[in-house]
Amino acid sequence: MKKIIAVDGPAGAGKSTVSKIVAARLGYTYIDTGAMYRAVALKVLQSGEPLSESLVGNVDISLDEAARVFLDGREVTKEIRTPEIGLGASDVAKVAYVRKKLTQLQRDMAAHGKVIMDGRDIGTQVLPNADLKIFLTASVEERARRRLDELTAKGLQADFANVVKEISLRDKQDTEREIAPLAQADDAVLLDSTSLTIEQVVAEILRLAKD
Ligand code: CDP
């Protein structure tokens, strides 16, 4: 069984949904690195100050077994799931000292194996020696539909055109940035989930993780 699984891909491809299920089935820990960038964005927003190395230097971010997110000791799991914080995360994610700090934290979290970690640069930068790398994608319309459903289910206001705009902007920023851009690792398996169910994607990852 593969001990370290890396899942990368654009916004709304289903990375966190399928990674959580795979983690539960294998008894692995799920690590949502996007939540960590979102937490930094929230910290900046709440501080009322511009992003600085000292603000990030002493940030305390942790995830628990239930994938709850804590920022400086306070639970922020729900608060970080807004489109604004998504874009804010994409902004702070361009900055070298932010990536350095979070990459180190993420490597420490994966040190004992039996983890599935999702993000943008896991297979290329954070865990280049991962035993299995997946690049999960879907068409932008399908990803926007999924994100809209998620937001509406949480009682948040959103409309399709705005969600398409937000994820397209984030994809562009994430793909074009200089440091650790969103990219498929050479040894990653490409999975297009546009017309696959969650269970089909999970089954394929479990099959690939088996040997
Ligand atoms: O869940 P969703 O796909 O919308 O995004 P996310 O995984 O929560 O990530 C939010 C943002 O954080 C992304 O748009 C990236 O800019 C950034 N990120 C990153 O740069 N590197 C990672 N390993 C994970 C997220």
C-alpha cells in the first residue's frame, strides 16, 4: 500500500472531498494544505495590517483528525471557506516566505507516512517523493457548479457567473505564479473528474494506492 499520497489540481476539482474519503477508507490522515493558506489569508484580513514576514513568522496553524482548522488556537474551519478568503489565499500563496513556512509545516505533518495531502504543489514541491501522485482536474464549468452547490448548501450567497470568475482568476494566479505554481508532476496520474462520480474517483485512487 502506498504510504504517502499527493493530490494536486485546480479549485473545485474535488480534491478535498475524495481525499477525505480515501483517508477514511485507508485509515490515513488527511491534510488539507489549502486550508493552511486560507488560514494565513484570514490572519492577514483580521490583523488589518499588510502581509509581513513577522505576521507569518509566529502564526500557529493546526489541523486535527476531523480536518478542523485552528488559527492561533481558535477554530476557523467554517470562516475560511468563503470565495474572498479563497482569493486571499491565492494572493498570500505567491509570497516566498509564506510558502517556505507552510511547506515546512506540511512536510513535518507527513513525516510519519499514512497521509493523503492535497493542494497545488504537493507532488512537485512539498512531497516530491510521494508514493502516489494524482493530478485531479475537471472542466471549469463543472468545478464552478460543484463550488456553487457547496456554497449554497452552507447558506452562502453566490451566483454561477461570479463563481466561474473567481475560480478562473484563482486558476490563472495559481498556474502563472513564479514560485511553486500549480502543475502536474511528471510522475503524477491525471484524473479528469468532469463526468465521474465521487465514488468513481475514490475507487480509482484506491486501486492506484493498492500496490
Ligand atoms: O478548495 P479550493 O480548491 O478552492 O482551494 P484550496 O485548496 O483551499 O486553496 C486555496 C488557495 O491556496 C489556492 O487557490 C492556492 O492559491 C493556494 N494553495 C497553494 O498555493 N498551495 C497549496 N499547496 C494549497 C493551496
